[in-house]
Amino acid sequence: MMRIIRTENLVKSFGRERVVNGISLDVYQGELFGFLGRNGAGKSTFINLITDIMKPDSGDVYLFEENFGVDAVKDRIGVLPDYSSFYDQLTGLKHLQFFSRLSGKPASKKRSFEVLAQVGLEEAARWKVGTYSFGMKKKLGVAQALIHDPELLILDEPTSGLDAESVIHMQKLVQELNREGKTIFMTSHNLPEVEKICSRIAIMKEGTIALEGSLKELQQQFQATFMVTIDTGTTLADDDKARISRGLADKKRDGSWEDGLLRVETASEDAIPLLVQQLVQLHVPIYGVSVEQPSLEDIFLHEPEQVSDDLYKT
């Protein structure tokens, strides 16, 4: 599969502080890639490096498998920076037409209205941007990134500053654009958002990529075992509980009871279907099955030494 973004040993320092410390990262065609990190981790600097706003001290950036820089492929890339500057006296519509000309793919008025509608600014198309709220300017920034119909979108915090309804709208728009075939690289401080919509995730820590993978891969490596809770629907008699516990013990499984809920630890997520099959054979009434899994927030907040070494890149 084609690598849309590829960096090799990317390094950037400011004075004595190395902000980006040897990052090698691949983003593949069609991915919705989430890029996370605490404030000061180096996320925005990394984006500035891959968009050619800054030059690395060493290392290489490849876009669409080429090392020609952004100018050679600018018509194929849309960028929402961490802070967008606009001209207060221009309308939203005029902004899009202006920025589309800069990309080399001038947009018609019809296309500009369509993109403004996509981000929820159709009613404000002819308002001067100086009257826009922060959230409206964020939407205009996303529209600016979309106006020339790029293959790659690089979005720095696309939902920050938006109200709850607009956040949901923007998340759905990002997912729809990805389903249409666009590769999306996005940062966000909204961990549930990334958990919900991103196909693969990287977490940056102190200038390096601390961990990387799909949410399922991160969960599987973060946690050695899975706790499965089975709702038996009603409180079983002690004799029935003892019988079921003996049956589980015969199959090398330990179970505990809590108010009609049976809790069983399994070695992997793949073992859960077999567990359910074994419980059916033991005549356990099953009304529901739930699996306790770490959230992205759990994984993000843990320090590297607290997590399986296999999860982290060396």
C-alpha cells in the first residue's frame, strides 16, 4: 500500500532542546491517522516539518513517496494549521476563492458554497470573517483545507473550540471524507474522539513516537489479560454457582460471582468465544457479555515503564 506520509529519522532542535528526536513514521493511503501528545510534546513542530513550514536539522520527509517538498504536491494536500489567520474584511466565500487560487486549483463560486455547506457555514458565506466567532473560524480553516479537493488532509485540532453539536458534525465530516478515499492525518486533545474515528494512532512523547498501532493493537498489548463479565439474568442458587465454578476450574478457568454477574479472566480477546461456548455447555443462562478493555485515555496517561515493553518502539 502506498505511503502518503513517510518520515525517516526526522530531527528538529530549538537551541539545546531537541523537539523532534529521530521520528520515523508511515501513514498509508486511506488511513484516518490520529496523532496524539501532551502540550509541548512536539506535535505542531512535526506537522510544520512535514508541511515544509520548517526545515529539519536532519532526516527526510516523503509525501506520496516523493522527496520533492510540499511545493511539488501542494495541490494534493490540504492543511488546517494549529492557528489559522484570516483577513477580517473578506467574506468566508472570498477567502475560499482566494486560497483555492493559491493552491493552483481555482474554485468556482458553486464549489465554494458547497464546501462552506459541508462545514456548516453556508449561512455565513457572505459575512465578513472579522464577525466570525472562534468556532466559525475553525470551520473556515477546515473549509480552506478542503476547497481544492486534496488527496491528503493534515488537520491540527479540527474540533477544538467548537460547540458540542459542531464537534459531532465535524467528526462525521472527517469520517465521510475518509470513506471517500482521502487520507487524513489529524491531531486532537479529545481522546474519545480519536478512539472513535481513527483507524491508527501514534502517541508522541518528549520528541519521539512512544507507541503506535490500531486501538485494538494498543489494547491487546497494554493489558495482559481480559476480564469478561457475564450477566446471568438472575441470582443463581449457591449450588448452581458451585457447579459452574467447578466446571470452569476443569477447563483451567477461574470465575468469581458478584450479584448474579460471573467474572472470568481470559488470556486474550480471541479466547472469549470459546469461553461463551463453554458456559453454554455448563448450562449458564447468558443475558449479556461485556469485556473490560483499557480506553485510549488509560493508555495515553500511563508512563512507558508501566506498559508492556512490546508496545513501545525502541
